[in-house]
Amino acid sequence: MFEPIPICLAMPDLPLLLVSLPAGFPSPAQDDMEEPINLADWLVEHPAASYIMRVDGYSMTGAGITDGDLIIVSRAKKPISGHIVVAMVHGDRTLKRLKRRDGRFWLVPEADGFPDIIVDEYVEIWGVVVGLARKYG
């Protein structure tokens, strides 16, 4: 389902605007610039324990993650209920939200037509999604 993509931490610094960008009504333009930001440093907190993976499928569209997106996965972050995780289920990778219900953990999709998966001895939580990248156009 996913193939790990090597992380290149030599990403160039990009300018960061100091102002927030409204996604509702337009606001007056401002020219306030902050120090440059390196997206790799911002997205990847633990490089030695992080992976970038390409999503294949649509089971997490309700969480805003869709086919072709790149996710940043940390193996250093402890998974808790509510996190979106990469899990190994019977040897296959899947992307789901980890939830606790009735004293058990479940892997729950965020799209119709996909089953919940109980976390049992055949499931390993492999990593926690900590970032998302999507290219438009």
C-alpha cells in the first residue's frame, strides 16, 4: 500500500510570511516577512525515526488524506487514541485512525465502505502520522 520515500533534509529555506492567511474573506495585503523556514525541519522532528510514505487509496478522505498524498510518519511518537497511524495488519500496511472503544483499540477508516479493524496480536502500530504534503496542479 505504501512505499517509504527517502527523506532529503537538504531542502532549501523558503520565506515565511509573518501574517496568517485567512481562508474565508480576503484581508489587506501585508509585506511582513519572518525568518526563512526549512519545511523539512518543520515537518520532521526525529529524522532518524521518520519516513515519508505515499498514500494509495481513499479510506482516510474524511481526515483530509487522499490517494497520492505524502504523509510524514514518525516511529518516535507514541501512538494514542485519536492519532492517525500506519499499522501492519497480517503483514500488510494500512492507514487508519486509532480509537479506543469498549476497552479495545480499533483502526478506524474515515470513509464509507471500509471496515474497522480490531487491534489484536496480528496488528502492529508501526508509526504515527505527523505531517501531510500535497502538490496541486
